[in-house]
Amino acid sequence: MERMGSPPQIRGTCMEMCPEGELLLRQREGLLHRFEIVEGSKGKRPLADPLKTVKCFARPAAGMPPAAPSDLRPKEVLLNTVKYLMNLCNDASNAWEVFEFVTDRLRAIRQEMTILRVPPEYCLILLQPMMRFHIVYGYILSNHSRYDNTLNLAHLNECLHKCLDCLEVCPSTCDICVQHILNIYVSMNLNNPESVIRIIDKMPNQKIDLKLLNCWSQKNFIRVFHLAAKLEVIPKIAIYSLLIKIRDECLKNICIGFNSVNSKFSIKRLACMFSYNTVEDVKKHLTRLGISFNEDFAFFNCKDLIQNPGSPVNYRWWAIDSEHCLKSPRDLLLGNFACDCHKS
Ligand SMILES: [Zn+2]
């Protein structure tokens, strides 16, 4: 039902992933992506494959007339497009190219969701795979020279906050989806307990595991690492960027706490406490912080500490790398959960 006074709902009539006008224009101008062309069509003007071409993101220009219904895809087509894009995420060897392509096309879908005013319960189905995509590719590409974490995080937060807004107006959302979204939110915001409590208070019927949040608030970071390693794969990846930052604080605190010219601490034990992959990773980190060490021990002496060592190095984490689903993340992104929400 439409609210009084609100503009009439626009109905999209484009039944393909890309409106014909855009497809022909991009074909003519040579602006098709490698993923969108007819196999074998080469040269300066390759042909568009309508089954592979997906509408690009375009910034709305001021003063332009509103989009024509023939340029807008109904919500069911948007969902099929999301599924098509997630299906491209089946091969880790071209992760950067997939990431760039899918990120742009998902952004166009979100823009269209706003124009079409897609109902919140349907938005939740569209947004969850997008959220997982930005979490998973943020980890896969974290050491890629062209990867911009700030930009990826902006897309991820946009999806996450839209999901939370939808949950507020959809009290009958299935519990599995609600838990999934909240777990991601908690994982990403452990360092901001007030906002986590605020969100959780709005969902009084949900049982959220607050062990991690409590350990974080008590600065029991050894236990935080221990619990984080046992999370489900998506919240576990979501939490990892916070854990990397916290290792800096932990090592600095130990250095200050054990400060003495004679104090030494087992590197193996540090690797275990803060869940490093190898003792070599600990040594790289100690070097970055200016803490000296030999083969087996770190020497904690405050005067050596580098105060502003720059942003932390993004080491891989064994607890994530051991998840086989990351080699071909498609199924993880599509979300083969116990609920049926994503199967429609
Ligand atoms: Zn569900």
C-alpha cells in the first residue's frame, strides 16, 4: 500500500540484467567489460552478450529526468542479477577483476533499489549476499596493491546499515537472517560497545552471544582471539581487521608492563596468545614496533618502542585460511543457510 502524499511507486519493466539502450551504447562505444562480451568476439568493438551484460553504476546527474521504467529492473530481476554476480565469484585466480566488476554492478543495484522503493523484507534478501561479498573479498584482496580498504568498508557499511534499518521495520524477519546480520554487526563493532548495545536493545527477542563483546570490554584480548577463531566464517572474517589492530596494542602493553633491560618473553608463546600464523609473523610485527628479539625471545624494553609505526601489516590468519569455502566463495556468498529466504 502506498502512503498518502508519497510519489507513486515506479515499476521497472526491464527484464534483462542490462537495459537494451545501455547495452547498445556501451557496445558502440567499446565500453563493455571482458566479462560481458560474446565469447570469441574480438577487436575494438566486441559484441555484448545480453546474458552476461550487467547495468553499470552511474552517478545521478543533477537536473536529469527520472529514469524511464524501461531502464529499471523489477526486484525479481535485481535478485537474479545479484545471484548471477555471486556466481562469478567461483575462482580465486581473477579475484581483483571479479571484485571491481561485481562491486560496481552491486552499487547500481542498490541505487535502483532506492529508486524502486523495494520493500524492506526483499531488500534484506538482496543486501545479505552483497554484505558477504564485501567482507570476503576484503580479506581475499587485503594485500592486493590496488585494493582500497576504506572504499570497500564504505560499501560494506552501507549494506549493513541498510539491513539494520530494514530489520527495524520487519519484525517478522526469520531468526537465522537476523542473527547473521547482528553477528556481523557485533564482529565489526566490538570497539564500539555503546553502538552494539543500542542495536541489540532494539531486537529484544534475539539471543546474541555477548561473550566476545564482554571480553573485549574487559581487554581480555587473549580470550578474544580464542573466541574469534571459533566464529562462523563470515563474522570471523569481519572481526579480523579489528584483531590486527589490537595486536599492536597488546604488544605495546606487554612491552610497557614487562619493561626492563633484562626482560624476555617467548616468541612462540606470543604467537599462540595472539593467534599469529607463524613465529616469523610475530618477528615481523616486533620489528615493525621496534621491539628487539633473538631466535626464541622478544626483549621488552620501552625505550625501543616506535610510537607511530603506521598502519598494521595485514597478515593472513590461519583460522580463516583453513576455511576451504574461500577457495571458491560463491556458495558462501549466496548463503546456503538453514533458512529458505535466499532460495526464492
Ligand atoms: Zn532467513
